[in-house]
Amino acid sequence: MPIVHIEAKRHKRCNIKAALKQAIEDANVNGKIPVAITRDDRAEILVTMRLDDWIEMFNSFVHVNEKVTKKKK
């Protein structure tokens, strides 16, 4: 995905805040939205991002889907 910078971590017990902090620092360099994807051993995968970034992505998604829906009508 060209708009996001993904920091992926897998450990016995991941430090989600540290992973997100690293994603934020790296994303500041390349202008992308920081996302941390983490997984503890034998656990579900978690996706973590800042709320403001999530809202921005969600609004873009809604805007694109509205355009597609209008074209289909």
C-alpha cells in the first residue's frame, strides 16, 4: 500500500507502543500513514494506528466508494 508505512513485529510479547512509535518516526521521513502490525506468540494479529490517521483513511475510503456507487447508478 503506497499510502501507509507498516512496521511489523512478532515476539513472545510485543511492545505495541514502541512498534507504533517506530512506525511514526519512519513515516515522518516518507510522508506516509504509520501503522504497526504486531503479533504475540500464539495470539491474534493486531493492527494499531493513531485515531486521526484512521479517520483520514476511512474518509478516503468512503469518498472513493461514493464515487464508485454513483458511477454504477
